[in-house]
Amino acid sequence: MASTKNFSLPLSRKLLPLAFLASAVLSAGPAPLAAQEARISPHETVSTVVGGNRVTIVYGRPYTKDPKTGAPRKIWGGLVPYGKVWRTGADEATLFITQQAIVLGGTPVPAGAYSLFTEPQADGTAALILNRQIGQWGEEYDPARDFARIALTKGELDAPADQFTIALGKHSGGGGIVRLRWETTEYTVPFNVAK
């Protein structure tokens, strides 16, 4: 489970994450008209501190069941097609923020804000895409703005996840881990603070 513990820091240090997020979102410019549509899926913010660095993800959490009909949907290879870029959630593009430089799945990532996309394949492999454009409606994707594509590791969940979930945690090596869970599948990628 993500850590949300508030440490005893001076007020200016406590406000830094909020100021950083606001500055990142505001620098993206006004939200497109599509992003102002009514949201169907609930939204969540998850955050953790690893090695003194806070990583935050803001995303929409769609359900396995169709919101209009209640009918079950096939997720991987259905709602989330193989070989195509997916917004990694619902509604606006998923926002990934790191306050310090990190190494995500072996790839150095400078401090900043990125949109997260995912591209799963039928063979079980998948790439997590960090894109420099933020604030767009989730289906708006410009591959020219990609910062990196990072391989994800696929696993099977013990119990099905009815709602798409992103979890941030710590792994045994002292770093962090990003977990994407939906249906019976979990994709993971580790991260550490850059040295």
C-alpha cells in the first residue's frame, strides 16, 4: 500500500509537492475541451517516498464491468487492445511525477511530470511509456513526445481486480515498485533514486 505519512518538515518543504504539481499542470496549458467532459470512472492519487524522493501518480480507475450496461468486459486484448497505446487508466492521461531523478526499470528519468501510457502485446510483454506531454485527454497521444519506453514484468494476480489499480510500494532492494493491476494481470516495474 502506498505511504502517505506526513513527515515533520518545515511548511515550505511540505508545500513543495503541491507547488511542483500545480506548476507542472499549469505549464501544460488549458485543458482540452474533451478533458472537461463528465468523468465516468473514479480518480485516485497514490504517492510514496523512496530514498527521500516522493513519486506521485494521478489516474482514473475504470471497472471491469461496462459503466453503461453493467456487462463484464474483457480487459487485456479487448478494452485494452494488444499492440496499441493505452492511456493507463480512464479520462485524462495518467500523470506521473517524481521530485528527484530516478532510475525506472533501468532507465534514468529526470525529475518532472510525465504522462503514463502502456502498450501491451499478445505475447504478454508490455511497455510503460513516459511521455513529456501532460494535461491532455487520455486518448490524445503524440509518440514524438515520448521520453522513454520501459519494459514491464507481467504476473498473475491471486484474485481478480475488478477496478484498475496502480499501487506504489517498496521492494526488498530498498527501492520502489510501480504495480498496474486489472482483471487477473499485474504489470510491475522497479525504481530507485538516481545516484
